[in-house]
Amino acid sequence: DLADEIKLHKNRWHDIQVVVDRLIVRPDTETGRLTESVETALRLAGGTMLVTVLGRDGEDDRDIVYSEKFACVHCDISIAELEPRNFSFNTPYGACPTCTGLGFRLEVDPDLVIQDKSLSLSGGAIVPWVSAGANSPWYASMLESVSEHYGFSMDTPVRDMDPEHLKVILYGSGGKKVPVAHTTQKGRVYRWSTAFDGVIPSMERRHQQTESESVRDDIARYMSQRPCATCNGDRLKPEVIAVTVLGMSIMDVTRQSVEKALQWVETCKTSVWPKSADRPEPEPAVEPLNERESAIAEQIMKEIEARMGFLERVGLDYLTLDRSAGTLSGGEGQRIRLATQIGSGLMGVLYVCDEPSVGLHPADNDRLIETLKRLRDVGNTVLIVEHDEAVMRASDHIIDLGPGAGEHGGHVIAQGPITEIEASEQSVTGSYLSGRKSISVPDERRPGNGKSISVTGARENNLKDVSISVPLGSLVCVTGVSGSGKSTLVNEIISKKLAQHFYRAKDRPGAHDDVLGLEHIDKVIDIDQSPIGRTPRSNPATYTGVFAPIRELFATMPEARARGYKPGRFSFNVKGGRC
């Protein structure tokens, strides 16, 4: 009763609650009165309202808090009204504040700090402290003090150490002080008590605080890209990840392949979860979209389904939606561009494709050909540079250039339908298409040298705990349908593991148990399709090194010697030589 005196303790927080209405909810309760009471309560309390449900038959009363704002009154978290930009990691509105939307941070890698786990601490297991040179006695005394305090031996191989002790060495004592004794070269002993920082935190602190570029570069040798601890590599703010549709966040949806994402769209439209062995119904059960939510989502779902349908038609249903553009093959990139063109619905256009079937399994070729035919059928012209037999046989008109390569080419050998090419005696292509020539299968296969490299438990991306053995001294082919995991196995696991072993590369190999047989080889060379050289002026002569002796030859000519020209003068990369 407001007539009563209200006494408040000045040193305590208080909630002042204004009772707006009391009512018993019945089927005939007047909705106008209820609406007016709710609006009054929200206006008085700045958008927050408390409803107390009185308990019956000895039950306790229940308080339920309602709010007009995107805020939690219990944990003081508030967010702005959600907009499409909140779901983009390319804007500050959605990007994780720790990694600024990259999904990873450069951190000191424990596997680069301790590279050989068969070594002990006294035997130099901690590589950066061994390479510290003059300061190593100080580091050694720190390690000895920590080992005495925690009761473990400095001579135990790292792989046999207690994980808790290894954690103290790498990440510190957690603020607990450790008695330290350090003996100088002159025999003087200093004793003090300090909290042990650990190898990794001290290196990261020095990397952030030092102004010396050489020190920063030295520490960077032991750093690698690690998933951001705040967002776990999702790149978005936690409050954005918390928004779900049918129990899945935006990152859960984009981590799926196009095929699985289309199933998710169908689930959103029908609210019936497609059951399969690799995708059971979610637990706990997810509430289907209600009538209002379905109405809101209908047009959006149509758009999503149509765009992903284009990707499926060009044979890219195996790609995950969050796949980094830099990891796509040339053929995959072309087919994504093709998919966007199908969606544009243009007519009267000349489309030029340079080998769109590169990297495609024959099983996926049919869908690519159907896509190209669909572009043709709506009134466009499709011009393709291609060697694939299936694409050639599907073509309406073929132009065959030759007869050879380089200076031996440049002539139209045959043109017309495929029968014209097959009938041409001068066409090398026609000889193979007609069967006059063929690639013979070898009578014998190389037995190899009897040794092999074995990968066990490979489970990166879509690899399902795969173990394989690669025979050495042979030409080995890894094949399979598009998206079956060939590149992941060879490039992400085998190549990166070997590069890490032989060259101490920073790139972390994909998830696997072990790679055995490394003692049978002495190096790994990864030949990919990245541009050769470091500058736009690079060419095959400079890249292979043949340009160096050519420059030396020209530097010995009488005119060059008379002018004092050295071999470097004949380089277009240096001032004085270049135009």
C-alpha cells in the first residue's frame, strides 16, 4: 500500500516492484484488460515485466520475467536487433572480436616447441630454449627448480611425462610461486620465489611486447595458425551463433555439403527431419516451424533452394558451403561460376569455358554436360576448350587444331560433328576417338622397392578413419569420385606431415593417428598449380635456373667486357639492366 512508509537500506540494492494488476485467467478473461495491463507494466519498467504465477495446492509461486528488449535480465547480456549483417564475419557487427572474423589466431604451437617427444627436458626437448644460446643456463635453472618443486625428473622423455607436469612446463604454474635457484658463471647463487609463466605464455608475451623484428621473427618460427579459442573457428560472435533454425546455427548449416543443406531446406519447409544412417534425428527433438515462422521463411527458402540446386546440377553437391575459395580446384571454381550463370537466366550470351571437366570423376561429367546443354537450350552459345571424350561426343560442333604443339600447331585439321573428326586421317584427336589409335595398358607393372609409407586413422574433413599404405618406387594413383577425400588425404595429411617432419613446416596436418615409414625417404616436393616465381617478370628460364648460365655467356662477350657488364646486367629485375 503506497500509504505505508517505505524504508530502504541505503547500502543495499533494491528492486521496486509496482503491482499493475491481479487477475485469474479464464476462457472468458477480457483480453483488452490483459493487454492494457501488460502495456502499462512494460511502460513503467522500461520494457521489463514480471509475472507471478501463484502456486496451487502447496506449490511455490513462480516468477517469470518478460522483456521487450534483446537482453537477459539475469546475466546482463544484451544484443542489438538482429539484421543480416550480424550473420557476416566480414563486418564488425558479426565478426568474432578476438580473431576479427578470421577464425584463427597466430599462437605458439606446443608441437613446434617440443618437436621430438623422445627427448627429455635435460636433453633439449624445448627447442626455443635450446636455441637461446647464452641464456640457456638461466632457462635450465628455471626448469630444474620447477622439476624439484613438482617432483618430476628432467631426464624422463617428454612422451612419458605426466600430462599435468608437461602442462606446467608449457603453460605455467597458474600463479603459484615456485622457489628458484640460479647459479651464475662465477658461481654466485641467487634464490627467489616466483610464479612460473611457462614456455608458451612467456614466448607470446615477448612476441607482443618486443620492438625487435629479429626477436619477433625468431618466435614466429614456433607459431602456427590455431582455431580461435573464443569462437572455435566459427568466426562469428557467440550471440550470433546462439541463433538457431530447427536446432542448427548458421555455422552448423554452412558446414554441411550442398546435398545435406538441401535436405535441411526440405526439413524447414516440411518440418519433417530426413532420417538416414549418417544423420539421425537431432536429440533433443527439435520443434518444427510454426505457421507464422513458415510464412516468413517461405520465400527465403525458395531462394536458397534454387541457388543450391544450381550447384547440385553442375556436380558440386559434395562441396561444403563454408569451403575456403583458395582450396577449390580450377574446375570447381569454373563450375561455381557456371552455377551462378544458370541462375541469371540470360539469353543470347556466348559462354567461354576452359576445361570445366578438370578434376571431375566420370560419374559427375554427365551432370556438367547437362548443365552446359541447358545453357545452350535457353538461347546461348557455349564455347569450350576441352580434351574430355564425353564432352566432345556431346558437342554439336568440334574444331580440331593441330597437328602438333607450339610451332607445329596453328592449323585447323578438321571441324564439324564428331563423325567428321573421326573420319579425318590428319587428326590426332580423330585417330583416338575412332579407335585407330589407343593408349595401351602396360604388360608389366613396376614392383616398387618393397618399402612403403603408411597412414593410419586419417579422419580429416570427410575421411572416415582411413588407413592406407603407399608403395615406394612406383607411380601411385589416388582416385575416386569428386569429394571422396583424395586431396585431403594426399595434400592435407601426407604432404603436410612430411613437410613438418623434414622442413619443420608450420602448417598443421589434418587429423590422423600416425604416418609410418618416413625413414625410407629423405625429402618431399609438392608440385601444385600455383604460379611459378615470385614476381610477374618470372618465366620458365628464370624459374628453372637456365637463365643464369645464359647471362654469364653474354657477360663474356667482348662488347659486354669492354663496358664492364657483369651477368647481373642482363637481368630485367635490376636497375641498369631492365628497360
